[in-house]
Amino acid sequence: MDIKQLNDEGRELWNRKARFWDELQGDSGNVFHRRLVEPSVLQLLELRAGESVLDAGCGNGALTRRLARAGAVVTAFDFSAVMIELARERSRAAGDNVDYQLIDATDEAAMLQLGERRFDAITCSMTLMDIPAVDPLFAAASQLLKPAGRFVFSTMHPAFNSNNPIFLHEKEDRDGVVRDYFSVKLRAYLDMPPVKGSGAPGEPTPHYYYHRSLSELLGAAFAAGFVLDALLEPAFEAEVKDSATSLDWSRFRQFPPILSGRLRLS
């Protein structure tokens, strides 16, 4: 299956389950978003009121609305028409002024129509692993940003939260004390094909995940003229008490499930 076919199927899948994800994320995102994703993105973004920000792959707009409330002038896009309409509904209800656009992150020309050298910053939160080709996004971003602009991303950590990691829970009785140990097992890192996976318990359809090694992911950004000047690896500091599973990421506190970085034009 080629990139266009993968992308078209991915769009159909996201349109079908957009309402599930909208309810899951709500107005301010789920626990994963609130504790790991948003704090790390905002820390790297160093947003100043009045800045023009583009939120690429915005989903239901949880981060988008946070940026708008922080004083940014926000444009946001996603390739799912259903998701974009749900994001608009939430922003209208909250009174947030956001310009939502239906744009595909694999379409460089469509992204460039937003206006070259228009944005102070671009955010791309938990989207890169859902895109079959990231080169068009980085290429467009290098032209959409002002010369001193920055591109802040968060994605599944390629070294730990790759396509379908295996979670292990072991108990050991040492000197009469029983201890729990949690570890992550991976079968591959450098070469993994796209796989369909469930992003949340109970979702109606799995969607494609695209694993990229660090060198592949960052190499695409470097090829577009970016340099990496900051990197965070957020992990849970405590267990989530109301977790739906006993083997969720909050029990694996030595392994960051998220990689967040800041890119600047070289």
C-alpha cells in the first residue's frame, strides 16, 4: 500500500472514530495529555501573548484552545473533517477565537497557502506518528515560520513507546519482601512497518501508527533546514489511580512514553 492509500484509509478511520476521541479528550485533554503532553509542549514553546501559532494535526483542539487562552493568535488544522467540526464546536462553546482549517499534513502546497513566514511558532502534538510521510510537513513548516520561529513537537517515544511495545509485570520475593517490577520489551527499533493499533481502550477502530527511529524522525527535520535545540522525555511521576488497565504507562515511570522537542531554523 502506498502513502496516498495509507493516508486516505487513515482519514476514513479518524472520521469514523472522531466523536469517540472528542469525548475521550474533552475540553482539556485526557490524563496523558494533561500530565505529559501539554506541559512539555508549553515548556518548550515559551509562548508570548500575541504570537501567531499554527497547531498542526490539532485533533479536537485540546492544545489549540490552551494556546488561544494563553494569548496566542491560533490557526489549527487537521485532515479529518469530522474532527475539525468537533473542535470548532468546542471552541465556539468556550468562546475561543481559533481559525480551524481542513488541511492534510502530507500536502505541502495546501499548508503553504496559509502564508509563508506568517507564524512565530508551529506546534505538532501527538501527530507525527499518525502521518505516513512527515517530509511535507517539515518542508512546509520551514517556509511558514518566521526566521526566528520554532517548531515544537511531541510524539510517541521511538525508543520505548514504539509500535506495540510489550508490557511486563514481574514480582520478586527478596529477603521476605515482595516487590513489583515493570519493564518494557521491544522486538525491533530500526525497521518496523506501519501497524494498526488501538490508541485507547474501547475505541471503535484501530488506526495506523508509523514508527520512525530517532535518526529518521529528526533527519527529516534536519533535511528541511531545522536544528534541534531542546528535548524533553516526560514520564509519569505517580500512578493514575483511575486507570483502565493495570499495565498503563503510569506504572512504567523509568520509561518516558513521550518525546518532545523544539526545532529552529538553521
